[in-house]
Amino acid sequence: MTTTHAPARPIGKAAVGALGALAVATGALESVVTPTLPLLQRELDMSPAEGALLSIVLLVTGALITPIAGTLGDRYGGKRVVVRLMAVVCAGGLVSALAPNLPVLVLGQVLQGAMVGALPLSFILVRAHLPAGESKVAIGVVSGLFVGGAMAGTLAAGPVAEGLSRHWMFALPTFAVTGATVLVHRLTPHDPPRRPQGAGIDWPGLVLLSGTLVTLMLVLGLGADLVTQPLVLLGLVVLLAAFGTGWVAVERRAASPMVDLRMLTRPAVGKSCVLTFLICGGTSAATYLVPQLFAVPADTYGFGASATAIGFFLLPGALAASVAGPISGIGVRRLGSRAVVTAGVLLMAVGLLGLAAAHTEIWHLVLGKALVALANGLCVTAMVTRTATSVDLGDTGIATGLVLVTRVIGFAVGVQVTGAILTAGTPSGSKIPAESAFVAGFVLAAAVTVLSLLVVRTMSKGVKE
């Protein structure tokens, strides 16, 4: 039995403001770990590899939740799903705030990962209530506000953690997410479903994708430690291949797949996913390595920065990322997605190579991180906008969900690889990685970023009137 829904009415400024407030609040909650990761590593006695794992747990959960959220949003309406999703996020924020140790903190981050699914749901709401031209700019604005929230979280996390405690740096943005969710519930009009509601959730696909991602993270995070145990490493690789192959087989045959892999055969979607993976893989090096480099003791080659100072040093990068979304949305509308992505890739390569060549002064790191953040915002927003406006309205959640999943996976893989590089580059008996390990991480990220130009060349201009 199906339900008849009234046509969606135009979205008002108050509703846009509510979605913007939610984007800011979730961005703040997502970002608090990055500037305080060295502090968390000290307080919880974590290795660089464990710190890398903590920094991506939220994103791995997001990679699993995002396609489900997009599918359910298309099936039941974006508003209905986003409110329920944010309830899980708020619970995760409270668990993180109360966490007495690393395992409980990881659990909180797992629950918080549901926030990653909010972006495709916001895009569903925007496309349901705005004309095509306005929706491009609105998608850029929402993406930019999410990054703007990350800027606020980055700046405030250090002072809150050092002035109050690490518990409060999770609690305060959780309260903001709760308030923003209430605003969305009250002010945003309901959007009609775009797909039949009869099909169920693809639980086999979810389980297999979960196994694939968890095994992949184990291979990347433990690879350096398992070199002396080749049989264990080989077993994990075989298990990874089995999970991945099984997942693809299940998704191709499922009547209602969690991730519609057929969508990847569409040039706009497939190329956007490949580019997003490569670009976010490159971005992750600066995101993870720069705070670590700031925290290296000043009597070696670092700066001995506190969590508060690290947040302040990262502020220009967060500011650059916050304006990149709206700029990218306008740029895609006027110049096309290919031009915006090309400019972003070149800018990112310059920033990463600059960090590898010059990192002896604070301003070197601040400038390099800002260039990378600006470039990443330009590229990812262009990819999401291109994808969202190139598919049927009923496929918006699924298509943008695929791009956001590859964003998360690219970032997670990049962080784990750079974390493994630092672990492998740490001399025996020392907790300080060799400087050459940082250089290797930046150079590898730059090489991956430049590689994405091969895909950019095959893109259409992407200008739609």
C-alpha cells in the first residue's frame, strides 16, 4: 500500500537557516578530534596508528550510514530520516563526552558517524524545494556551512579541552546539534518520497560492506606491525578480497541494493567518485600530519604546540574551507565543474609539495594547510554539485551518497596510510617520528593528487543552464 503525498512547497529562509544551523553544529562536532588528537594520544596513551584509527572511526561509520540515509531519504523523505539520524548522533556525542577510556570513546565516535549521512539528506531537501539553478548555490552554501562549523569546532576544541576537559569538547557541540535538530523538525517542510516504500533494507550488503571497510582499516593500520607475521597479513588480505567480492556480487543481484553500483556506470557519477577518492586521499595527509607536526617537541624539528595553539594555527585552513563551498557552487554554475576541479587539484598539489619542501616555520604549515583545505572544498563541492544535478530527482540521495562514501573512504585510507608511515618512521624506543616520515607522507599525497588530473581530463565541462 502506498501513501499519497502533497507536492513540496517552496522552502523558506527560516528552513534554510535551520539546515544551515544543523550543518554548522554537525561540522563542529565532527572536527573536535583533529586539533586535539595529540592531547588525546597523551591522555589515553595511544600510538600514532591508534590515533589515526580514532580519527577515522567516525568517517568509516559514515561510509556505511550515508548510502542507507540517502536511500531512505529518497524513499521516505529527507526530513523524516534526518531527524531520526540526528538522534543517533546526539547519543554518540554524549557517549564520547562521558567516555572514560579509548574503547568507549571509539563507540561514541561510531555513533557520531551517523552525521555524515545528513549531507545527502540536506541535498534531497534542497532539491525538493528549490529550482535547479538556486539548488546549485544552496548545495554549495550548505556544504560551506558544514565546513564553517568545522572551523568553529577546530578553534574551540583546544581551549575547551585544556580549560575544562576533553569531555566538554564533545558535550558542547552535541548540545548545539540537539538544538539545530529541533529547529529542522519545526521549520523545515516535509518533502514527498521519490521512490517506492515497499522495498526493505539491504542488510546482507550492509554487513559485507562493513566487513570490507573494517578489514581494510585493519590491513592499513596494522600492516607495518604484521610485516614479521606474513601469514596473518596474507589472511587479512584474503579476507578483504572475500568481503569485497561478496559485497559486489550481492549488490549487483539485490532488488533494492544499499549502494546501487549501476549508478557508477553513469559517467558523471563514476568519475566524480574516482576523483573524490583520490582528492580526499591527498587531503588526508595534511589533515592528519600537520597537527602532528605542530605537536612535535620544539627541541627537535617541531614546535611543541598545545591543543589550543594547534586549533588557532588550523583556523586559516578551516576558514578557507568554509568559503570554498559557496565559491565552488558559483564557479560550477558559471564555469563548469571541470574548470573548478582542475583549479582545485593544482592548488592542492602546490600546497602538499610546499609542505614537504618547507615546514620549518609555523607559517609554512599554516599556509600549506590553508591551500589544501581550500582546494579540497572546491573539488568536493564541485563533485557533489555535479552529481546531484546530473541525475533524476529521485536518485539524488543515492548518487550524492556514493560520492560522499568515496570521500569518506578516500580520507580514511589516506589517514591510515599516513599514520602507518609515521609509525614505521618512529625509531625504536622513541615516540617521535623521524622528520623524513612527514616528508614522505606529503610527497605521496601530492603524487596521488596529481594522478587525479588524468580523470579530470576526461570530464565534460559540466555547465548546465
